Amino acid sequence: MKIVVGADHGGYHLKEEIKKRLIEEGYEVVDAGVEEFRDVDYPDIAFKAAEMVGRGEVELGILMCGTGIGMCNAASKVPGVIAALCTNEYMARMSRLHNAANVLCMGGRVVGPELAWSIVKTWLENEPLYDEKRIRRRKKIEDYVPG
Ligand code: RB5
């Protein structure tokens, strides 16, 4: 499976850790930056990575900033992307089952590397539910037109 990872300075160190572990587990990882620890604008990285998911070039994305909030806000604007900010394994599992999230967001200043890795593993182990109820609810978001 091909996964894109991305982070700003707030998530850089966590990204490096998660990337290393994903590669060790045999995942194909694309790194959307930031390529070294320096101050960058999180939307630039979020859009670069999320667009890869939206275009289907990679299956899933994992984005990290200080809180995970900015990455989640930005990635959610990209067509075809469902981003979810997760701070524990339960959120990770439900974001796949109920929300069909294809981008996981985490905060490098919120979760430590061990919890983050546990969140990532849980997220990757779960698949979206495709029952009528979940499809209907997700479609309502997809079809939303500003009134
Ligand atoms: C950068 O300092 C910080 O604002 C960013 O990493 C992120 O937490 C934004 O949501």
C-alpha cells in the first residue's frame, strides 16, 4: 500500500518517526515534506499531500502539525479527501469505519511517538463500512451545497 506522509515544523519529528516505522512495516511511503526541520506553512504541505490522495496517486495520507487541526482543516478542503484528527485508537478506528477517512491527522505536540504509532496501526487495520446508513451519511457531506 502506498501512503503519503506530510508535516510542518510542529509535526516534523513525528513524521520522521512514523515514516521510518511505516517503511519497516513494508509500506511504500511518499514524503510530501517538510524535508528538514524548518518553519513552513502547514496548508502548503497539507494540499500537496491531500491532492495526491484526492487524485488517487496514493491510497491514504498521514498529516502532522503541532495540533493536527490545521492539517485537518486544510486537507478537508481537497476534493475526494476525508480527513480525521485522531488523538487515540478509538477515534482512529471509528474514523475509518464510520467516516471512511482517507487522511489521518495527528498533533506532534499532542501525542507522543508510541501513541501516534498505535493510532496509525489501528487506523490502517480498519476499513470503511459500506452499509446503507454509513453511505447515506457520508453522501450528505459530499453533496453539501452552501445555501
Ligand atoms: C505551527 O506553529 C502550528 O500552528 C501548526 O503546527 C498547527 O498546530 C496548526 O494547526
